[in-house]
Amino acid sequence: MIKLFHELSEYCSKLATEKYSTSFSSAIRLLHQDLRQPIYNIYGFVRFADEIVDTFHDYNKEELLSEFKKETYSAIARGISLNPILHSFQGTVNAYNIDHALIEAFFYSMELDLNKTAYNPDGYKEYIYGSAEVVGLMCLYVFCEGNRNLFAELKPAAQALGAAFQKVNFLRDVKADFNQLNRSYFPGVDFNNFTGQMKKEIEDDITLDFNHAYDGILKLPAKSRFGVFVAYKYYLSLFKKIKRKTPNTILEERVRIPNIGKAVIVAKAGVRNQFNIY
């Protein structure tokens, strides 16, 4: 019956992805069938760790994260875990030989979220790498399916895409991060005096990440290109909407793309994919 346990664990990761992110789950469904479950497994793991530091305020978050980290490495080493999310994640890590240093960097950034409230430029870069770029690299291991030369070629673009997604999330979630969690990720930015110039400098940096990422998307294998392109287009649309907002609006509301807007993005991307026009 171990096969049933494997299936149940993978279902839990898929369900976690669908519950926490309709956008990512929609993009994952556009990947080749062979790639979908491994990406669900990565996202479920990342989401659980993020939940510990962001929402478990009535519990000892440091202790919970430490236990989760220890259980993660134990699961990878043993090839099994009674935690379904970790069991499915270890299966993907071991199947695709994902570098454990990426996992370590991810946990380091999650640990920073327990107490760190502001960042200098170097700290910001390090946090972005651990919280987002390494997730893109984990996914790239899956997309390249063992082709290490392709992985090396696409690594910078995968990091840029992860960074772009995370920075857009930071802008979108300024209200919650700053007012509720007392976090300010962008170095040198005072959200008590958030100016248009500050916002523009952040946006210019994100634009560079998106441009770099796009070049890499074009070189992805066909099995992953369409799904990643849709995720890229969704975040790019969200970013463009944020750019149209004033600094005060960003501080007062969480910008969203409505479901009809997401459907239009998928439809347009589908047409471009059909004619191989990216």
C-alpha cells in the first residue's frame, strides 16, 4: 500500500498549491503532465514554511520552523516522511538531485523573517536569493530533467524570474508586511514617507529582472515553456497594474488581477503558444 501513501502525499501538495495560489496552480496545469506533480511538491513545501513565519502568530514560530527544517532533511535522507508535504517534497529532491544548498538558503531566508524587519542592500539581495531565486532554481531542476548544461545556461534567468515574482509580491503586500508584520524589505525605503521616486526606483529594478527572465523563458524546453510563460505574463500584468497606482494607493490596498483578467492572460498566451510566438 506504499503506492497509496505516495499518491496521498502528492495529492496533499497539489491541494496545498490550489488552496494557497490559484494563479500558480493554473500555470502548473499548463505544464506537461510529467512536470506538474514535481512542481506541486516544491510549491507545497515552500508554502508551508512561509505560512509558519507569516501566519502562525499564536505559536512558537521559531520552534516550529526549526522542527520543520529538521524533518525536511530527515525526510530527504531517509526517503520517507509521515508528513505528506515533506514526503512528496523529498521525492522530488531525490528524483531530480536538487542541490541541498538551495534548501539551506531557503530556510535561512525563512529564519530571517522570524525577527528581521529591515534590510541593507546586501541583506536584501541575500534574502531575495533564499526566498525566491532558489525556488526558481528548484523548479529549473525539474524543467531541465537532468540536462545540466541547459540548467547552467538558464540558471541566471530562473533566478531573475524568481526575484521579479518576489519583488512584485513585496510591492503588492506592502500594507500587510509593513503595517501588520512590521517588515520593510526594500533597502533605503521609508514607507512612512513613500514617494513616487522611491516607487519608480523599485519598479526599474523589477523591470530589469523581468527582461532578463524573458530571455530564459524562450530557451526553456517545450514541456515547461508555456506554463512558465503564463506565470510570467500574470505577474507582469500585476506589475503593470501596480505601476499605475500611486504610492499612497499601494500602502492602502492589495492590488489584484480579477479572475476574468487571469482568463484573458491564459487565452492570449495560448494563442501565442499555438503559433510559437513568444
